[in-house]
Amino acid sequence: MRFPGDAILFDLDGTLVDTAEDLCGALNRALKSVGRPPVTVQQVRGMIGGGLPNLVMKGLEATGGPIPQVQYDEIVKNARTDYEEHVADKSKPYPGVLEALRGLSQRGTKMGVCTNKPTAASKKLLAALGLDKYLAVVVGGDSLPVKKPHPQMAREVLKKLGGFAPEAAVLVGDSETDVKLARAAGLPVILVEGGYTEIPVKDLGADMVIRGFSQLNEKLAPPTH
């Protein structure tokens, strides 16, 4: 089975880049500011998805429960600033990502990022890791009034890539949110093992699961444009 190769929408955290350590650092500094104990990187891997506010909420739930809304809003704001300052301290692309993006670019596939991470932090991360040259289009969690898995997120990436129809594109992600986004937007979806999901990736209902990015090129048809 081969998937459309004209355009690819990539999730960011857990798909292109392992960001868990830097997210864990920002979360633990936020938790410390309200007297909470730290969480582990392994715990954070199961919390990622839905953006930083959701991560902070899960971190609070894991360390004693919710806090007053005003206090929560303040630590989310501080955590966002803190994370952006440390966005690429320890984060790194998954094995094979750079090579796959280079190969896809050479064959003419248009590529963009669809993530719930704020746009500025996403772009800073991609630039720090040398991925921005292949992924100039980024639709982040603050780009639109909605977030993933709302289909408008995917449609905005397709629009910015050149107005591709869903049937000419494929979504590559790692989580249930990515599957829901793809289904809502009418896109086929490939999931990559090793990302941030507590449910086994093979049980999430993707059209295909691959072990890593070294397998991606062979699963795509040549671009038609």
C-alpha cells in the first residue's frame, strides 16, 4: 500500500522530535513554583499532547490535584515563556528524520507541520535542529481559534503548502489525536512507533504503522505536481 506523495503534514512532538526532556524540565520548574514535587521524563511522555496548558494540568493532577484557576493561568504563562527559552536544550530529531526530510524534499514533496505546540516555540525548535529548511510551513496551537484534532488545522497546512486537496496528502503522527485529525480532515494517516501515546500505537486505528522514518519514503507514491 502506497500513500499520496504530493504533500505531508507532520506532527512535531513525538513524531519528528523527541521533546520530552525539555518539556519535563519546563513542567517541573512550573510545579516547583507552586510547591509540587517533580515528575519523571517517563511520566511526561504519557502526558504530552494537547499543548502546554494540558501538560501543566496533567502534571498538577499527578502531584496533588488542581489549583485555583488564576494561579493555574499564571504558571501556564510562565511555563510557556520558560519552555521557549529552553526549547532545544535536550530535544533531538528521531533517528532517520533528517535523512527522510532531505529525500522527500529532493523528490518534490511539500511538507508542513501541524502541532498544538505554540508556533513561535515550534519554529525556534525546528530552526535549532536544522529542520526548518524542509518545514517552512508551521501551523501551531495558537495559529487558529481551534486546535488539533479540529480539521481546520490540517486544512490550514494544506492551504499554506499550495492548496492541496486531502486526497493528495498524508498525515504522519504518533498519537490518537493525529488519527482523529486525519479522519476529520479526510486524510490517510501513518503513525510512527516510539512517540507519546499510552495506548499501543498499533491499536489507534491508523492506515499504517511504521517503525521509524527510514521506512517512510518507500510508503509514498511519487509526487504528481
